[in-house]
Amino acid sequence: MLKAVSPIDGRYHSKTKVLQEYFSEYALIKYRVRVEINYLLALIQLDLPQLSSLGDKVDFLVSIADNFSEADAQAIKAIEATTNHDVKAVEYFIKEKLDNEGLAAMQEWVHFALTSQDINNTAMPLMLKDYLDADFYPQIDDLIVNLTELAAEYRGIPMLSRTHGQAASPSSMGKEIMVFVERLIDQMNLLKDLPIKAKFGGATGNFNAHRVAFPAVDWKGFADALIDDMGLIRSQYTTQISHYDHFAAVFDNVSRINRILIDLCRDMWTYISMDYFKQKVIANEVGSSAMPHKVNPIDFENAEGNFGMANGIFTFLSEKLPISRLQRDLTDSTVTRNIGVPFAHTCIAIKSLKKGLSKIEINIDKLNADLDNNWAVVSEAIQNILRREGYPKPYEALKALTRGNNKIDKNSIKHFITELDVKESVKEELNAISPHNYIGYP
């Protein structure tokens, strides 16, 4: 691991190894075998007389995919060394399995009338779908739970807001965290609604070879059912390859989720720098090689960096993959092999973010001190009550008192209220307002 070129398989291997089951070379080969076997099983169900001898071999065929191993993947790579074609190597591997079972006469039904992209552009959507379902969605859902629990813990704790970096109407820490909860939920709902489509239609998408061999078969309906059984949707009109528009939509949606989390990381980093949060001290950790007092917000920084790396690659993938010259060029082949890379960086980032969130402790004293030092923020409350009472030009009166005046404090506000020409009941109402209770809905 020390010689790994990428930190994904080096420094961060323990955090990303789960992705090997979905995006590695082994995974791609495994999923290709699964698609080839599912296709052969579907052909058998057509009851073509030519495949009758395979009818009682269903369990054997299923076992080829279900019991697929790293040794099988190595065997396919050895075949590829001769064929110089990765999908053809998978075809020959399955044919060899049939031969060993005494089914040599059935070998040519493996990969019948298909192009390699029927396999690739079904295997890859399956890989993506399985990864999202098994790992990505649970990670984000768990993060949403973490943030929701923090928001509940901090509900109603007043804090000074900052707009344009300047003191603004107070809020609560719980509500500010709920902003991110809602944003994440919205984007996750959009992501889960996106269709994940497969390309399955022969050499140039028209079922040419299928139809000329068996013109009576409804090959479109056959393929629709095959792809549906695998939990995907078949694109009806394609070239030799998938147009990848639905991949791009997924990548763009995940990028938006990552962007929201970058925003969260930066806010948390800033709150820590403002002393609104303290970080729990972990024994034996070192914050600086020179300054022993430091407890750095490194988890949020690590997360921000990895989310940024992920989005750079997601952006490239979503821009490049939908473009292919005429009925196909080969640029997608090398590019799609990197789909796991941005998900790996996203995975690293989420783990770092969750670690950072687990180490923060709210600093009530600092929150209260900032509120006490910024009484000018209640001017919004005062002017709107004065508007309600028909007081002339209340905004201008408060502006004259507070704008650019760094000496506004509790006494300044109380004196201003005392001088107002309003009923005593209104003055009592105004005097009850403070930066600590002027937070709207908590």
C-alpha cells in the first residue's frame, strides 16, 4: 500500500475498500459475467428448439455468476492476454464452462447477436445502482440522522447570524444545522428518483442480428423484460453505446450533494475558528508539529478537499461521457473505468465529515458573549413593531442610531426605547426583546 499511486488504494484503503466490490476490474468482470448469464437464461425462456438441451442446466448457469471468484476473474484476464478484448474474454470463459459441462454444442448461444457494449452498458449501470443502494444512500442517510440529532440537541440555542460576514438577526444553532438537513433530503429524493438506464440492442442499437436470425421474436419486448428483471430501464433508442445521459444526471446530483457538504464543512470550520464550537481533545493526537496547543479542524478540511476532488472528476465524467462520435468512439471505455474514483473520494470525505461532527462541542459562553456585544441586531425587531404601531419612519430612526455605530449596547437600545413617543405597553414589549430571545422559530 505504501507504493500505491492513488491515496484511494494507499493511505485511504481502509475507508474505500468496500468500493472494490462495485468499481474494481474484478467487479467489472463479475458484473459482465452476470449479464451474459442472465441473457443466456432469458434466451432459454424463449423456448427456442435450438436451446432445449440447456433447459435443465439453469442451476448450473446460475452458479457460474453466483459463485464467481477472484480466481475466475484471473482466468478471464489470462484469456484477455490472448484476445486483447475484455468482453470476448468473458464470452470464452463462459464457453469453456459449458464445454467442461459437456455442453460444447451450446457454446455459440453465449453472447448470441450481442455487441460488447450490450454487456458493458448493462454491467456498469448495475454496478452503479448496486453501489448507490448498498453503500452511498446509507452513508448519506446516516449523515442526515447525525445532523438531525445535532439539530435537536442545539434547538433553541441562540447565536448571532452573519450575513456578508456582518452581525445580523440572531438565529439558533439547531435551525442552522436543519438548513443542511433539508438540503440533503431534497437532493437525495431527487437522486433516488433518477432512472438508471441500460443500453441493450445489438451492434448499433437496432437488434439487426437478433431480428435477422429470429424475425418472429419480439426482441424489443424481450430486452425490456431482461433489463427490467435486473432492476434497470432499457433505453429504447441508442447507438452502439449508451448515451450516458442518465449517468451524467446521477453524477451531477451527487456533485450537488457534495457541494452542500462542502458548504457545511466550511461553515463548521468557520464556527470553530469563531470559537462557537470547541473540539474534543483526543489523547495522543498532535495538532501541530510546532505548536502543541493546537486542535485543528482537520476532519472538516480533509472532507472539503476530498469532496472537491470528487466533484472535479464528476464534472469531467458528466461532460465527457454523453459525447461520442457518430455511432461510437472508444473514448468512453477508458473514462468509465474511473467512475469509482469520485465515489471513493466522496466516501473518504463523508467519513471525515462524520468524524469531525462527532468531535465538536458547542461553546455557549462564546455564543452568549457575541450576542451581548451586538445589541444593534434587535433594531430590526424594534422597527417592525414601530411600523405595526404606525410610528413615522422607524427604519430611518433605527438606521440613524445603529448604522456604523460600534458602541451600540443594551443601554443604548434601552435609552432609545425610553425616548420613543409610544404607549408604555409598547415600550414594555420592546424592552423585553434581546439578542438572546429574538430568534424567531427556534
